[in-house]
Amino acid sequence: MNRGMGNMQNMMKQMQKMQKKMEEAQAELGEQKIEGSAGGGMVTVIVTGHKEIVDVQIKQEVVDPDDVEMLQDLVLAATNDALKKAEELTNKTMGQFTKGMNLPGGMF
């Protein structure tokens, strides 16, 4: 009977270690800067691993008052590119913790 309790305590310690590593990995993601771009680098958007936009750069030559829609499309495309890359980084980073676990999708 006592051995079962020891295993339970050991399992709890392992879970706490894993929790701490997950929190550290999550914090590191927030410090990562991921760049997305569109129009051959005419528009660049930088996001963090937490999918927070921290910078938008637009080259002057792409700013055309007669074609605002193109600029909007480029900003959208660059933003989506950056967010997609951030999502891939998150899945790669946090996926190491969920391997072998049957967690519902979308946990991270």
C-alpha cells in the first residue's frame, strides 16, 4: 500500500517539473521575434512567440495613395505570414511536452 503512495508522489514531482519547464518554454516564446513579409520584403511584420505584433515596416516605394488596397493586402499578407510562423514555432516548442499525451487539440 505504501509503495503506491511513493509512486504517486514521484509522479506528482515529475508533473511539477514538467509544468515548470512548460512555463519556461512559454516565457521564452514570448521573447522570440518572428518576421513575416509580403511583396518581396516591401512590408514586414514582426510578432513575438505569443503572437503579439511588435513592429510593422513599410518601404516607402510601396506607398501609393492611388492604390491603398494593395498596401492593405500586403500588410494583411505579412501579418498572416508572421502569425503562421509564430504558430509553427509554438507548436514545435510546446509539442515536446505533449508528445505521448492524449491532450485535446488546441491546448496551446
